[in-house]
Amino acid sequence: MEYSEDSVCVSIINSINQTGDAVILTDFEDNVISFNKIAQELFKVDCKEVEGLGIHCFLPDYPLLSGKPACQPVSESEAVKPLLLLRGVVSDGEKLSLQTSVMPLSIGHFKTKMLILRDVTEHEKVQEDLHYLSNYDALTGLANRVLFQERLEHAFIRSERRENLAVLYLDLDGFNSINDALNEQVGNELLKETAQRIRQTVRKEDTVARLASDEFAIILEDVKDINNIAAIAENLLQSFTAPFTVTENELFVTVSIGIAIS
């Protein structure tokens, strides 16, 4: 008998259409039986379009929920841990963050799994923004002092069983004079250009941070030869020999570098 002709299935579908959350019914092979109205609106699909499709079309991470392949049935008494965060994919390609719980249902011979979904995309975006603001410098995009300190502590621990660890401290010479003679906008652009120039000079895995106004720091891990540290410092000094062009101003800036080695 088709699911649509089963009175139990129809009763469940009618019930889930009354709920305030997005709900999806699947069989035990993770094929879609029905989307309720809110789920249809969330994924921008019509219920008839999704019947029989694999749930992974909408929730790519779903087979990982129970740690089992998608085709392996979940026992009637087994409920997946609630409130897991999954990626959702809308029909137009939009990505969602969905708080998800799964409940196996068994009524007579009718067996199904009910997925209850709540869209937390905006909440996750706010959390990501807060994490970024608390760990990265808003002007340059570099690590800030908080993240620098955290990474430095981890680097110290790793250095006990790895190669040398070094920290380079950089300070722009005469930055305050530039800031005062021109304006703050020019000063900010110079700091952004400085950050980019430092980033381009060191290795991708090195942490570059802005600690204060014109103070920067670099964490160099796994340095096999101490002479390489001096070479990196020399490369940084050389990178500042070329002038900066900031809002039609050609600026020649020198930098002072201090080195600490562990």
C-alpha cells in the first residue's frame, strides 16, 4: 500500500502540519515520505517534489547522525540525540544551519522517522560574528591580542616536543607623526597595507597579530634553524623598503623588529 493511502500515515502528516516547527517524515531507509508546510517553506519545495528523495538531498550530513550508513535502519527504541546542528541545502542553493532531532515512530505496521528541524541560521551567523570580533582585529583582519596570546600559549606547549619557537615584534617607526600630519583615514589604510605586506612575507601557517595601534607580532613555529629566523626578519625589513601608496600619498615607512626565541 502506498504511504498516501495509509490512514496512519495520513493522520501523522495531518498532525505534523499543525506543528510550529519544520518536520520531515522518512522511511527507515531515509527516503522522504512527506514535508510539513513549514518544511516546504523552509526548503522552498512542494511536498510532491520531495516524495521518495533521499533525505541527504536536503541534509547532506544526516547519515552521520546515528553513526550508521543512511540505509541501516534505526531500531524502534533508538532515538538520535536531539538538538544536533546540521547543514541544510535549500532548492535554490541557500545554506541553512538547522537544529535537528530525530524520533523513530512505530504505529502498528507503520514505521517512520520524524525529523524536527528549527532554523538557527541567523543565530549561528551572530555567534560567528561575535567569535570573529572577539578574536580578530576589525581593521586589518589579523589576530588580535586575545587570539595571539591563546596561540602563543599553545605554541609554547608544542615547542617542548618540536623545533624552535620564535616571536617577532614589529613597530612602525614614526607612525604617530604620519597619523597627525595626514589624517586617521590615511593612518588606517597604512595599517591595513602593513598587515598585508607582513602576511605576504611570512609563511601561511605563521600567526600574524596586531597587538596595538602600530604594533604587530608574528609567531614562528617549527623553525629548524635559528638562522632562518634572522632571515625572516631580514625579509620583513626588506619588504618595507618599497613605499606605500595610500590615498595618493607615497609613504616611506621603516619598521623596528624585536625577536624572542624559545
